[in-house]
Amino acid sequence: MTGDDYLAVLDHARANGYAIPAVNCTMSPIVNACLEAAKKANSPMIIQFSNGGGAYMAGKGLKNEADQKAAVMGCVAGALHVRALAEFYGVPVILHTDHCSKALLPWFDGLLEANEEYFAKHGEPLFSSHMLDLSEESIEENMEISAKYLKRMAAINCFLEVEIGITGGEEDGVDNTDANPEDLYSKPEEIHQVYKALNPVAPGMFSIAAAFGNVHGVYSPGNVKLTPPILEKGQAYIKEKEGLDTDKPVYFVFHGGSGSSREDIREAIGYGVIKMNIDTDTQWSFWDGVKDYVADKKDYLQGQIGNPDGPEKPNKKYYDPRMWLREAETYTVDRLYAAYEDLNAVDALSK
């Protein structure tokens, strides 16, 4: 989904009160689990790659130099894999890249070059959207850089996600565990600043990852204090200042969705969240599947020959990577289906 088609999906989500899961993928089995879960739920899916995920897709035998070439090419390879399969799964798929800090802008530049090259050949970008995370910079610099990139992206029907405030915790090398608590909560005026900076450049072609206490990772109950009404206040502030008719003038993104309660998730959706990132929980589900497989087949995994069925019995069909990776996939499909339920998105394509 790119350009107007992607906007139509987002508007459908907002109008029908659901959000789309966005899953960080590091390898093709996780991608395939996402596609399978989307087909099972009959709902859209956002498949995204982080900088580290892209580098892993390219192969850890390659060093990701300062030009970020390995991360770029890994993301491109992942995107082409998705494009080759998505049609056969029969669900709308959005291709996205996750957090890009100022230090990683060469990665962003490389991705845009790949998009522009693909657009020249096919009339649409390779990816549906990308995220700039300049939340550690001043909001003025954040918006200046974001507006410059959005203008370039809008020319090829590519969508931009930006972040203001800070999502706490740690994810894929981005460590905000010691963040100032005040920075975990965005102000309505800051959300309005994003609207004023980006909407004139490309109306509606951007989303905002505003901070409302969300944290990457999973923590014990009581350690994360989500405050979804911050999003409601931001929407109301923009509506009043801009004299708009709509109650939800911007698309919001929920970062750090793993471990969140259904109540908080659905409240956030009510305030205009159309995308929720899930990474920690899917990492666990993938491992959980492998862990349970190994526990169940332990006596068949101690050597190539010899098991409880006989000392000369081969074990190839048990240690074949497709066997234990498939278990990881099925566990992840189940976890993502639960996410679709939380996001009120099961059977969204029939709404």
C-alpha cells in the first residue's frame, strides 16, 4: 500500500475504530508469520525493519559501515521479499522502517534513493512509509529536517512518521531508560507544532508518534504509566487552533505496545491511534515456540543418530530448521492474532 491507497487504509482504520499492528522483522520467518497472521485475521499488517533489523537481514557477516549500506540493502531485500508474497496472502500490507535518529540519516538517504529508483520503474515507492526519530533534537530542528524529507517523499507517494517526546525503555540499540520523566509526555502545543510544520508540505501524509508515557519493552505492572488522554488533548488543540471540523485531524502512532493492557490500547485508538508497534512480545513468542519445541523433542535433538525409538534411528526430521522455525512462526501468529483482537482489528477488511 502506497500513496492514496495507504491513506485510504488509515482512514478506514480511524473511521472503524481499529489500529494496525506494526511488527519489527529481522528475518523471513518473522515476515512470513506476519503475513500469515494478517491473513488469519483478515486485516491489514504493517511490516517494518529497524536499522539493526536491516543489517541482520543483509547478514551479520557484512559490516554495516558509516554509509549504512548493509542496513539499506537488508531493508531493500526484506521489502522485495514482502512484495513477492503479499499478493498471495490477499491482505493489504504496509512496508515501513522504524526509528531513524540523526546519526542514522545516511540510512534514511539510502532508503529514499531505493524508493526513488523503484518509483521511476514502477510508478510507486518500494516502501509505503518511513520513520524519522529526531526526538532527541530540538523540536524546531526535528521539524525542519522532517519537512525537508517529507517534501521529497511526497513526490513519490511515500508517507512519513515522526516522533516527538521520548519513548522510554530500550529497543534495538536506542536506550532511553534514563530519560527525563517529563519528556515521556508530549504537550498539545508540541503536537500542534508538528501539524503546522508538516501539513502544508503534504496534507495528511504524515503520522505522529507522540509520547504519552509509553515505553519500549515489557515491565512489571505499575512501572509504566500510560496517559492516552494526552492524545485526545492534542487532537482537540489542533482542531481549535486550525478551525477544523474533524475531531481527529492527525494520525497517531503507539510505540512500545508490547505488554500494554487492552483497555489502554483501545482508549488510545479512540483518540486517533492507527498503528501500534509490537516488537518485544513477538521476539518472545518466536523464542517461546523454539523453547517449547526443544523441550518436547529433547530426546530427538541430542545427536544425528539415536533416539528413544532406537539407537540407529535418524533425527534429521526433528533438527531440520524448518521444523523448529515453524513452531516459532505458529507461536508468533497466535501472538499477533491476540494483538489484532486488542486492536479491534479482527476481520477489519469486512468492516
